Amino acid sequence: MQRAIASGNTVPLALRPAVLAICLLVLPLRKGTAEDRADFKFGYYLEDHHRTEAYSPSLYIQTDLGPDTILTLNSVYDVISGATPTGEPMKRKTRQVTAAASPTAGQTQTSYVAVSGASGRTTLVPVTTAVPASTGATAASQTTSEEYGKPYLPMNEYEDQRLAVSLGLRHRHGEWVYEGGAAYSQESDYESVAGSFIVSRDFNERMTTLSLGASLAHDSVRDTPTGNWEEKDSFDLQFQIAQVIDARTLLKFSYVGGASRGYLDDQYKMVLLNDTVIDEQRPDRRNKQTVYLSLNRFVDPLNAAIEASYRFYHDTFGIDAHTFGLDWYQNLGRKFILVPGVRYYEQSAADFYATKFTGSPKAYSADYRLSKLGSITYGMKLIWKVSDKFWADIAYDRYSQFGRDGGVTPGESYPEANIVTLGFKVWF
């Protein structure tokens, strides 16, 4: 609902100067809705110990098709590689020792040791040992298996690219605003097509904006073990309200209800069921609800603004989640804005989550992302208003995820990462 105050045409004359100040500080990415603009972003994500690395350049273009119509194009290209936990419990490396028929006492023999590690690869290592003098007659070759070393978390190595493109059209007709969009995303093992429509109306001398929207998505997922393509369909219904409280305060509220049907598994995750490692199996239906509330407030004495937000999420997997956010937008002279921020997130575990299973459960997953967990993200962003037509920004965030189930899920599952983002904005 940022558009409720992003354009001078939607705010009463007496409040426009102060509300514009909130826009420039709290919503720096939206200088105006009636201007041609291009935004370029480059994101870099690196987990500790180089577990996962990702590059994400993106381009956003906005252009006017008339006094009341705006066309937008957004594209993102992701390159990701690294390793992710398979879902199997912690294990130790194993090796198989095959000893050739023993020579006579006092001579040597060669054994071949098959060593399997965290990468899943197996190597043969020849080992030569001396046969003690007490050894009797020659014996037939023997193979034994043994564990050794410290426990480790089984990982799957992967590498992929993703291209996502979305197109949007926005048209204002009096007090009404109509928005439609289409999106397409493709990876080597995933394809998604989506569409959305939102209708909004201004009330209360354009101090209040109500919106109602719906979106549909159809995804195709390649099931890795079988190679077959599975289908998933999703539907979301959204309600939003933005209210200008006074010249310095903006309140936003939204509710989203949605449902997904079809293949909802992660095709790369495994579980230990009755001492056998098999593919995970999640329910084929998932309903979800999200409530979001944010408050933006301009602070006159400090020439700054604050944005506080809260998000509650619930789904039929049994997950309840809370997200708290706080950002401070500090003007440093006329050219710079400094934005420190922090996010805290926590969730309960899915009903069908465990690190291992017995019996005949209908659904089972050991994906750590479905465990009882928390995360914190904190960082700093600097915005440089080089000129009225060109802005640049750089941001750094530290992300840390942790378990909240008393050590049931191995701590090695949860990532910590550094995130760096560079951006440029040009108005035409």
C-alpha cells in the first residue's frame, strides 16, 4: 500500500510536504509513480564455510504509457551453488577394508580402503601392512566395514541458475486503481507461471486506500529420483489498507490467505524411515494465512523516520511464525540516508517434522527448514542521492539461523551468511 502516499495526486494539499518527507526517507525506492525509472541491483550471498554461494543481478524498469497508466518490467537472474543438508541424521564416515589373501608370515599385504565422505564421493585408498610373524597359514581375502572420524551432516552438492521475469500494468481511473501482472520463472528443475490482479480505491479525501487482489500460480517440479515432472497449483487472496494517520504517520495492514495443491515436497530432501533412507513425503495440500502490520513515522527533531513491522504466519502444516522488523532512516545532510535495520524471525515445527521416523507415517520430512527455528538479520544500508536523476546504495546484512528445539535438529543444519547488495536508480 505504499502507493497510497507515493504520488502527490493522492494526498491532501496541506499534508503533502510532510508525507513526501516520509516517502523520501521510508520509501526511498519509490521516488514517484509517475516517472520513467530504471533500478539495477546486484546481490551477493555467502554462507559461512562456503556452504552456499549465490549471485543475484536484477533490473526493474518503469515507464509511463500515459498520464494515468504505468508499465513495469522486473527481471532477476540467480546463480547459486554449494551444498545443502539432505535431511539424513548425523553420521560418521565409513570405510571398507578388503584384505587380499595373506602372504606368509613376516611379509606384507595390500588392503584397499573405500572411504566415503560428506560430499557423497567414495575413493579407494591402498594400504600396505606387514603380516606379523605369528600369522599362520594364508587366509582368503576378507572385507569389513567400519566407522571413523567425527560425526558430520550429510550434504547434497548442487548448482543451478534461475531466470525470473514479471510484467505489470497499473491504471488509475478517478478514485480507482487497477493493476495486473504476469510472471515467469525457470530453473533446470523448476518452472513457474503466475498471474495477479489488484483493484484499489481511495476514500476519506484520499487519506485511506483499500485494495483487494488475487493471484494464481502453476508450477512444474522435476522429481529428482524418478525424473518425472510433477505439478503444483497455488491461489492467494489479499486484502490491504493504508491509512495516513497525520502529516507524519502512515499505518499499513494486510491479510493474505492462500492454498497450494499438488507436489509440495522438496525433491532433494531425504529422511531415515525404519532405518532406511528414502525420499521425504509432505502433504499434498497446504493452506496458509498471513497478517502484516507496519507503522511509518517521521521524526522531526532528528530529521529521520522509523518503520516498525510485525508479521504473523500460520499454515496447515502446523507452522506458526512471527517476524519483527525495525528500520531507521537517518538523513545525513542532503545527499545521504543511513538505514540501520534488524529483523527477528521464529517459527514452530511442522507437524510431520522429525530427524528420523518409525512405523508408517502418512507424511514425513527431516528438512531443517520445517523445524522449530529462529533467525536474526541485522545490517546497514547507505543511500547516496548523487543527483535528482541518479541514486546509488550499498547494503550489508548478517544473517544467522538457529534451532529452537533443544538440540533435536543438529546445529550444523542452520546456516549463517553475509549478504551484500549494490544498487543504482536512474530517473529519465
